[in-house]
Amino acid sequence: MQKFMITDTSDVVRKVGKRILSELDFLVSEAGSAHEALACCQVDLPDYIIVDSGMDGALDLISGIRAMENGKAVKIYYCVVEADLKKLMAGKRAGATDFLLKPFDRKILTAVFGNRAIAA
């Protein structure tokens, strides 16, 4: 089973994402801050992580994961509220694999991650 972490300051976003991704057969963990996420990643690096762009330390979290042993293998999705080119480029420079628009829902998460859990 592939591991997935949702990092967002919103409890609701984390709970909804966890429910949907768990139904797609991911083992999902949550972090409410960049500091908490980095500490969890140092113990158990996920295969996938969603990082909320509005969270303090989001870019540092991405670059911190990339600096870890095996950190380059993690698929990091930088979650933005709007397609702001400056913000997207900052995420890409920090090491984001791809982007998600927020708010996400079952349709979006299933389209992006549905067959990845099965393929593992």
C-alpha cells in the first residue's frame, strides 16, 4: 500500500482528502503544519504528499523533503487556490512534482491519483 500525506492547516481539507484517498487504497497520514510534516517525513517518508501553498513554511517543507535520503522519489503536489504563475514557479523551484487546484474534491483526487494506488 502506498503512503500519502496531506499537509494543510485546515482540519476539514485534511479529513476530506484522507477519506477520499483512503478509499483509493492509500495509507494516509495528516500534518497541520510544515514543521509537523517535516518531522513525520524524517520518520516515515510518504510516496505522495500534498503541500498547501498557503501554509507557513510550505516551500521550505518541499525543499526539506527533497534534501532527505530518498526525498527525490516523493511525488510532491503543491496545492494552490489559483493558477498564479509566480506561486507555481516558486513551488517548482522548491521541488514540487506537480500542482493541484484547491479546493479539491473526489472527482479531482480520483482523476489524479486513482490509478496510481492500483498500479503500486
